[in-house]
Amino acid sequence: MFIIKSNKAQYEYDIHSLVKAFYPEEEVRILTPDSIIKDRRILEYPAAMTLTFREEEVLFRVMINGASTEKESDGTSCHDYVWHVEEKQRGEYKDFFKRFLYTSLQEETRKTLPWGNLTGIRPTKIPMAMLKAGKKEDEILSFLQEKHLVSREKAMLSMEIAKREKRILEPLHYEDGYSLYIGIPFCPTTCLYCSFTSYPISAWRERTAEYLQALGKEIDYIADCYRDKILDTVYIGGGTPTSLTAAELEWLLNKIRTSFDCRALQELTVEAGRADSITEEKLCVLRACGVTRISVNPQTMKQETLQLIGRRHTVDQVVQAFDLARHVGLDNINMDIILGLPEEKEEDVRRTIEAIEALDPDSLTVHSLAVKRASKLAGWIEENGVSAFHNTEETMRIAETGARRMGMNPYYLYRQKNMAGNFENVGYAKEGKYGIYNILIMEEVQTIIAVGAGSISKRVYPDGRIERCENVKDVSQYIERIGEMIERKRVLLED
Ligand code: SF4
């Protein structure tokens, strides 16, 4: 446990994110005078770091006792890092503080982070805003490198993506339009790293009809409430929607076609993530019902890893599912991979990329493994430690080079907390095969109405303000309380 004691409750998210990025193996907790401590045993841990804000004296003091890095039980290697705030720095106090904290941690650990002191999930936000404000590319790159200590490589990546996103989103209807997300929270089995709303389909087979009935009620409400708006994109995710039967998928897709005016629809995506959920019959239904984009996600093409992460399908099944999808005429197929999976090295990633290249998908999403508290992976790490996780600049480069060799461009990017190597997730696609919904969910520039258990709707107002409403995660609760879920949407969507 890495305890940080701070005399003020401020910038806690940024402090936590930065310290965690430098000390990924530690559970980081921040204690301030305002902290509500449920487990008093935490107070018995020595502070690995103390933060003293003395604004009136224009002084910050950070003291890292070094015990965690040097494994000294008596905490002998204490270092003080002191920042005397100058008058000119006061206007950008937080930015200066984050830079100070970053450079102190860098000095202490001798590590450099690819994204510098950026702690948010959207590194493209800054270049996007600066582009819109008419700034020049050189100016934006310098700003990212000097003010946020981002590496030149990552600054250029975020710049390239921001420019592409801006172009892809141009034809969308912002105020008059919206996108729809439909959550199917069932999967064949649960993956080790999963933190989504997902339940094994075998346990819910008898109740999927009830679930679809509840979904239908939400869809009816939205179709009526937003009858004057333009539906730009639809994304059916989860879970794994292809866990449903072919007949159920057909019902759902027909429900969408008959409920909404789909004449302006630019994209209809269905996640067919797990090869063990895909059949030719289901793929034919997707094709016949106008699905424009699917995702067949191997995560890795190494058989041993697939078993280790709880995906009960083989590499051969992935290849067969992909070939079947092409055979039925689906011409926009994405594949997802994860870097930093347990026991995988550079050579494994290289082989995975080569195997994917042989299939020639239209897009590739490269994730860096993120450890979520709700996942089984968090427990696995407690037992086995983090040494089995290996995500490096080299593996990121292998994936990027492979995607570019396949003729793809990076078009969206986001970061999550606790990512292996503190890298990022990047979506690559061939020209014209971009996943528009993926950009929308990141950039938060259009209302996304989400139906289904565990889904979150976001209403984006013209002034950029965002309001959210959530559906319950539990499937039984969702079915039983569907009236209440619709009422929550009514409060969010009706003026
Ligand atoms: S396929 Fe996706 S949603 Fe389903 S268990 Fe695996 S990670 Fe979770």
C-alpha cells in the first residue's frame, strides 16, 4: 500500500493517477483531513509520500520516503522536493503543480512516462481544442511537449488523430442528431480482465426473451421521444450481442429498422467479439438486416494466452469466424487485440499481428491491458504479482507498424486508469472504414442514448454541458424496473 498524506483535499485524481503511473505495482491511497476512513488499519501504514500545500507561504513540499522503490523498511531514503511558486505561475497553478509533481517523481524513480503529466482519458482533447482555436501544428506540438512533458512521438500521434477525428465528424448532425447504443450483457464465458456488464449466456438463456422485451420498451420510448431527430449511428455492444440466437438478433435488428427512421444512418455496428458466439446463420442475419460493421476480437492469436484469460475458443475459431464473415459479404470487419496480457512478450505480439495481417481486417483496435478493480484480473494480480505483464514501447510499435502496413490510419485514442506501461488504446482503420461511434463516445460531442442493463446515456447540450443517466446493471432488476429506467430517460431527454 502506497499511502500519500496530503494536508489539503485538492487535485486528488491527478495526484493518484500520476503516482500510480510511476508505481504501478502499488495500491495508492490518498489521505487528507477530509478523507472518510472506513478501515482504520490504513492509518497504521507509514506514509510513502507527504504533500504539504502552503499557498500563503508560496511553498509546496513533496517528500517521498523511497521505501517502496528501494525496499528499505526503515524508509531511510527520504527526499524533499520543494517548489516555490512564483507570481507568474499563480494563474496556472494546477498545471505548474502537476509538472512539479511529475518531475519530482521522475527524478525519484528515474522513469519517464510517454504521456508526461496528462492524466485524463482523452489526450486528443488538447490538440482538438487548439486546432479549433486556429493554432498552428508546431505550436500545438510544442505545447504538448513543453507544458505537459508528452514525448514527441505521442504528441505527433495525438495531433494526427485529432485532425482525422475532426474530418470524420464533420458530416454528423450535432444538435439535430443523436446516436443509439444497445447493450446485450451476455457472453459465452467471462474473460479474466472483464469489467463490463456481462453475464454468462448459459445462466440467462431462459430469460433472454424477457430481456429483449424490456429493451423493446426502451426503444419504443426513444423512437417516440426523438422522432424529430436524426439517427446518425447505432452500436450494439455489451457483452457479446452474438451470444443471442440468430432469431433473437433478427428480431432486434428488425425492431431498430421499424422503430426509427434509418435513412440518414451512417453506421450500424454489432460487436461479434467472441468467436465462440459466431455462426454462419447469425452472420447471414447481420448482413441481411443491414449491419455495416462488425467486430471479431481475438485479443491475441496465442492459444495459451486465450486459455489463460478465460476465452474458451481457439485461434482457429477466430480465423474461421473471420472467413465466414467475409464469405457472407460483411465488408467492414474490426479486430481488437490487447497488449500486455499475462506472459506475452514482444515475439508473441509480433506473431499475433502477422496472423491478423494474413486475415486483412478493415480496422484494428489496439488496447493496452487495463486492470479494473471489478475484474478477476485484479485478484489474479494479488496472487501472481505484476511481473507477468509486459507492455513496452516496442510492443506498441510492433502493433502500430503492423496496422500501418495493413494500410490503416490511427483515428481514435483514449487512455484508462491503471494501463500496462501507462500507454493508450488506439483505433486504426483503413480510409472509409472508421468506426464513427468510437470517436463519438470519446469526444462527447453528440447525444448518445443507451438502452439495456448497465448502459449510460449522455445528453450533450449545445453549450457543451453533459448530463447522464444510468440503467441498473443487474439483468433481473433491469427487466423488473423497466418502467423506472424509461422514467429516468424521460427526465434526461424531455425539456
Ligand atoms: S467478451 Fe468482452 S464483455 Fe464478454 S466477458 Fe470478455 S471482456 Fe467481458
